Amino acid sequence: MNVYTTDKIRNVVLLGHGGCGKTSLAEAMAYLAGITSRMGKVSDGNTISDFGKEEQKRQISISMTSIPMEWEGCKINILDTPGFFDFTGEVEEAMSVADAAIIVISGKSGIEVGTEKAWDLCEKYNIPRMIYVADMDIDDVSYRQVVQDLVEKYGKKIAPFNLPIRENEKFVGYVNVIQEKGFRWENKEAIETEVPEYSKENLSLYRDTLMEAVAETSEEFMDRYFGGDTFSEAEIRAALRSNVCDGTIVPVEMGSNILCQGVYTLMDDIVKYMPSPENRKMAGINMNTNEIFEANFDFSKPKTAFVFKTMIDPFIGKYSMIKVRSGVIKTDDTLYDSNKDIEMKIGKLYILQGNKPTEVPELHAGDLGALQKSEAATGDTLSTKANPVQYAKMDISNPYTSMRYHPQNKADIDKIAQSLAKIAAEDPTIKVVNDSENRQTLIYGMGDLHLEVVASKLLNEYKVGVDLTKPKVAFRETIRKNSDVEYKYKKQTGGHGQYGHVKMKFEPSGDVSQPYVFDQVVVGGAVPKNFFPAVEKGIAESVLRGPLAAYPVVGVKATLYDGSYHPVDSSEMAFKVAAAQAFKKGFMEAGPVLLEPIATLKVTVPDSYTGDVMGDLNKRRGRVLGMNPVSGGKTQVEADVPMMELYGYCTQLRSMTGGSGVYEYEFARYEQAPSDIQEKEVAARAEKVAANNVED
């Protein structure tokens, strides 16, 4: 592939609901650009972008894929992203480097939740967008209805650039609104034809919308428009490019991916109307001077690049995908990773078409490429030692769905840990957490499907099996009353015996952030001072697993006030055992209770779903704290909910809201568990203790 300068590059992300046709559109584009000699199909598992085994098996996109292609003297870097909400991290990685977006809508399904989320993302990242309506070859698809729905939702900025021509219920051509001409497809060529009578009314409407938008670009145009003057095609196109780039107009186009119709026009319009990186601002911090470094995709400035994705393929190895943000990066350059404080020679430069690497001699500012076997991680900044720069990290969603994993084969523990580290390096929304308190290892992801895919990848790509189960909840134990106990540990063996005798009081300390408070008020040397540390050690070890249900103990005050000792047989060991036994007895006599973790949950949903969400939270023993309106006709419901009730919440929320609801939570505090929950938990733990299997 040729080397392209910044003004000839278009970085375009494909967004939309799952199954709307993004991957088949990317396939049609690749076919037209000459990358493939025949179009692959998602159902056949032979598309460029869905090259992973999991993607082919499930027939959905799981990872973001880059497909660079040459078109009309320009390079279009297409970023195909997953539409399923579990893989939103991949979309966010693509958004961090995209300069424009195409929101794909299935003409059959119309505007879906994924369409709205795609639009919101474009607003958040402030990038221009086009809308492409796919599935126009299906005879009952109404393009007019989709456009009408878009206008109702997003207002006058929606501007159709073309209209379909149908004959005998077949999609045979289109009307170009700018040129006011009709075109028919004949042997893959678009031949000019008459505008059908039934299209003239809509053509007039859509044309007026465009002309209004063009008139608003300058006062001169506005005067001409009101004077009844017409604009030339060149003037219209120049004004529209300006409007599309600043987001005041969102073009709507349509076609059929399977028949590869309408895609040619779309690619032409990407080159004509979408911005190149040189029009976008980009700034970082110079680490030497602490001043702002205005990169702005300027090829004449010092070299800098941003690592936006890591790809680890068992067959082709590790690639770090980069976007050059200034300068020109060449083969064998030495770059500095400011995040890791290391210099590295980058060796060869590649572009990735799916998982197929192609070597290139250099990459100009604004271009996307890949480095092989680089030590850089996703989110790192690469620059030069003389001009070290740091860019802001990407905005990646936090995972809140967790599952506990058990190795199917104990011998695979290390291999599983290494494999999960590779998966997490590829996907920053996967987190592995070692919960040592509860003796469990958790995998966090964006949803149940996400975690299911991780387990499947481990098995099929890394050849290690794991079982995913419900995580244990981190309960705590404490006391509500006071107790006064004594315990005498006396053991006679041959030679020295063991003797330790303590009298202790136990009471709530009032501070559940600390496991215990130890105090002693011994008088007259009943227990010598040198045994006090041993008594405290007995308490310290006992609070790790409480007597009630083997959970950690919090908020207990233990006071040693009396006891006795034997000048020969007493030892630290004896007093430690005596204190531990006294603790067990005293704790159970002091009104022991289980504390459960409470989370503060924030759920953001469209207003129409707030009733359903509140009803569901009540079932989960939640206490609603407040409701706050947020932009876009949504409400954020804030509630305190027991952590044990949040298991499976992601699936339930998506089911209730059609996928439009999002949530986040954080641990707030511990509260006493209701008696029925406590009884159930104590009984369950007792069974495990009886089976000598409490660790599991």
C-alpha cells in the first residue's frame, strides 16, 4: 500500500446496533476497493473483520478491526466495531482515534438502542457523522420512514443525500439529491436515468433542506438563497463539506451491502465530505517543560503516537495499534514510551487489514498502523526522548459484572493467569481481581456474554478450561452485646506442660472499619506483661475467620482483665490458644450478627423505564435515595442496594430497558443483614465447614 499524507487520510468508525450490517458494509467496501476478489459473508465466517474463532462461531463482531483501503487517491481507515453492548470497550478504543463515523441502521429494524448509543458517542467525542441505511434490497423496507424517524429524533440536521428507486418491488437505483438526477445499476455501473414521478415530491423536500443548510454557511449565500438564486454543484459540495465536518448536517445515504449497491457512492462521499485528521485539534503535555504540546496531526512537528489497541493473536503474535498524532514515523525509528520510561527501536511498521499485516515504510501524522512485539500497552504515548510527550488516556467504561472462576485442572493455574493477562491486555474492560479475603479470583466484564466469551477463548485459543460460578459475597461478622468469659488452657504432657488462663470482656468497639481493638487492665501481675502480645495474637488470628460463619470479624473490642499463669508451664503458645478459645466463646455470647456489604447504585435509563427500574430495585431490597433528570430525556436513579442482590443485574436491566439502561456502583458501607439472610448464610457455611471445604 502507498504512503499517504495527512490530508489524504480518512479515519472512519462504523457504529450501530448489533446485527445492523456494519461488518457486511465493511466487506462490501473492501471488495470495491480491491482488497478482496469476492465478498465474504458473516454467516460463512469468512469476512475480513470477523477473523476470530469466537466471532466466526457466534456470527457477531467481538473485537474492533481496522481495514485500511485505497479509494480515489485517498486512504480510508475503516474501523469496524461490535454492536453488542458487552463489547463497548472495543467501540471506545475506536472512538479515541476516529475522525468521523458512519452510523449504520438496518432499514428493516429502523432506529434501535444501538443507533441512539452510537449518536450519543459521536456527540460525546464531537465527531462528524453520516448515516447509512442498509438492507435496502428487502422489499418492505421504508427509507422514507427511517428518514422521518431520524428527523423527529435529531431535528433538521438530518439531510438525505439520496433516495431509492424501486421497480417491481426491487431496489434498482437511486436519486442523487445534490445533482437532482436518477441512476440505475446495470452490471455494477450506475447509469443515469429519469427521476421517477413518485420520488419528485421527496426529492423537492430533501433538496430544500440541503439548500437551507448551504445558505446558512455564509451571509452571501443567505442573500442569494432569499433572492431566489441557485447554487452551483461545486458551491453546494464545498458548503456541505464544511457543514458535515462541523456536525451541523448529518447526511443520510442508503444501499444494499449484500448486492454491493450504494456502497460506491458512500465511499466517494467519505472522501468528499469527511474530514482528514489535519482538521482536528490534538494536544498533550511535554514531560520536560510541563507545557502543552499542540500536536494537531502536524507532520512537521516532533514524532508522537498513541497506542489505542493491543492485539494478541496466537498465530501472528502481538501487535500494538497506533495513531500517529504528529510527525512522520519511519521503520527502525527509536521511540520513547513516557508511561513506562523506556526507549525502544520499533523495527518494522505495519498496517493491519483484519489480521493480515502489510509492511509500510512510514506513517504520516493522522494515519493508523501497527508495531509488532512492542512493549507498549494500550493507552501509552510514544514520542522521542528529546521531546517526551504524554497524551490523556482513553475514556474506557468500567466493568461491573463479575464471576468467580475455578480452574478445571489445578495444574493450569499459572497458565490461566498468563492467558487472562493477555486477554486483559487486548481488552481493557476485562479485569481480573484476586479477592484474598474471600479466597476467590474474580473476572469482571461488561456483561454475561462478555465473560462467557472470555471462558470460551481460554478453552479454544489458550487450551485451558475454567468454570464460572456466582461470586461469594464479602460478609463480615460483628457483635451487638457485651460478654464476659474465661478460658483455661491446660495440657500435661511428658516434661513441660502448657498452661494459659485468661478472663476477657468483649463488646462492640463502634468502629467497623477496624477488625478489633485490644486492651488490657490486668492488675497485680495475674498475667505477666510478656504474655500480652501472645493474647493479642490469639485475637488477631481469630478475627480472620469468625465463629459465626467463618467471615472476617470487625468492630470488636477485647479487654483482658484477669487470668493466671504457671511459672514453668505457661508459654506464649498457651496464652495465644487460650485467647483464641475465649474469643470464640465470648463472640458467640455477645449477640453475633452478619453484616452485608451495601453498594450505592446509579442507574441511568430513559424516563419511560424509571417505574420498572424502581420496582425491580424494591425487589432487590434497594432503598431509592433520589432521582435526577439527565440530558437526552433520561433519569438517573440512585439507590443503596445490598451487593448480594446485584448478581445478574446487568442482564435484568438490559432486558427491562431493551439495552438502553446503564449502571455503575461502588461499595458504600456494611449494614446488619436481615435475620433470614443471616440464617441461610450461617447454615450454608456450617455445611461447608462440616465437609471441611470452607475455602471453596
